[in-house]
Amino acid sequence: MSDAAPRRIWLCADDYGLSPGVNRAIRDLIGRGRLNATSVMVVGPAIGRDEIAALQAVVANGPRCAIGLHVTLTAPFRPLTMHFRPLDGGMFPGFPKLLRAGLLRRLDPEIIHAELMVQLKAFRDWFGRAPDFVDGHQHAQLFPQVRDAFLTAVKTAAPEAWVRQGGRNQPLARRLGTPKALVLDLLSAQFRRRAAQAGIAFNPGFAGAYDFTRRPDFGALMPQFLDGLPDGGLIMCHPGFVDETLISLDPLTTHREHEHAFLGGEQFPRLLEANKVTLG
């Protein structure tokens, strides 16, 4: 009997466009075949022709890497549309406020949809094509009211793209031990149903959420992320090099360098091989 074929998974680096250091780290890992997907923030401060050209060049010169849109609807970033609401000081609301407003049905889906359509158009303008997939910064695509506007926009502007859901394929006992990931499971159940009804493809499994405040060992977490992840499943990651732009915008700083170090190190490919997992 031959050995089972390896599982092919997506390892996606979020936040391309957040800062020059994040962009450099992502391109480095793509060039070395350690990532096979990245999602781009078109509202980020480190997006421009040079950064887009550099990403396209490294993708063209290496193993196939999917490029997606990292839809952004939370602070400290600003909308591309003039009439977006709610706003906090000209910026999107923080994600707790956006989630609460969605749960209470206080968002305007038409306003959300308009912003998403403009972000999808911005991606097409930069790359000359629609994104391979669409996900969301801080998982905003999963929020009530946002998810319907999100799926409608994707169906209209990127009908061949797949979308990210955040549900896991893990035992209940493990899911109960990570509250953040459990919330993603709950939000993703409705998201998957709506995506299926709309005929939009999505990843069959998800991993990569962890508590950044506890200073965890990313290398020790990766075997847990791989455990039970189905073929076609997705692990999100956030590699980066710390710079002033990153410090000014995001509390996740040195964790990004730890993730980059592990993904770029020699232990990672051995771990993939031991778990019969491939990136491409």
C-alpha cells in the first residue's frame, strides 16, 4: 500500500501593505517557498507601485503564491469612501465596536457594501486583476451584517475568488481552551452557510488564531495548527520586521519577527514533512 498523498494547505501571511517591514518579511518568505498566500491591505500606508511591483516580482519568480484582498473595516485605518459610517475620528471603528454594532443590527449594509466594492476595485487597479481570494482584517468579514455585504461584493466583483472562514477542525475540548478561536467558530458557522448559499468557495478548515498577549512560542503552536487541518485548509500568520510604521499602527510587533524567524528556519520544513503537509 502506498503512502497517503500529503495534505496541501494554504499558509497565508496577512497584512501586506501594513508597513515596509511587514512587506519585506512576507516577500522574503514567499521567495523561499515558505508561504503560498498573502492578503493585501489596499488601505494600508505601505501600498504603492513599488511595493506592488516587488510583490508581483517575487511571486512570479517562485512557486505559485495566491494574492488576496485583506478587506479592512476597523481602526486605525481610514475608509476609501467618503460617506462611510460609523467613524471614530475619521477612522473606521475599533473591531469591538464594529462587532457590537453588527450584533445589534445597527450597521448599514449598503454603506459597508460600497466600501468593499471600492477596496475590491483598488485591488484590481493595483494588480490588473481580481484577487485570488478575499479575507478580512481582524476577521471583520465574519461579523453580522458585514458578512452579507462582504459576500455580495465578492460575488459581484470577484466571482472566481474564494473567501476565508475561521472555523476549525479540532476536538471541542481544545476549542474551549481558546476563547478567541471559539468566537471565530461561532461566527464562521453562519458565514459558511451564507457563502454556500451564494455559491462562493471557502477554505474547509482554519487555524492560526492564538492569544498574542501571552507571548506564546509560535513554533510550539504550529504542530497544533497542523493537527487535523484538512486538505485545502488555511493557517493564517503575521510575519514581519518591526519598524516605526508598524509600531504606530499595530500592537502586534515582536510576535511578527518571531513568526518570521520560525517560518524561515530549518525546523519548519521538517515539521511539514513529518506531518505530511505541503504548501504547493
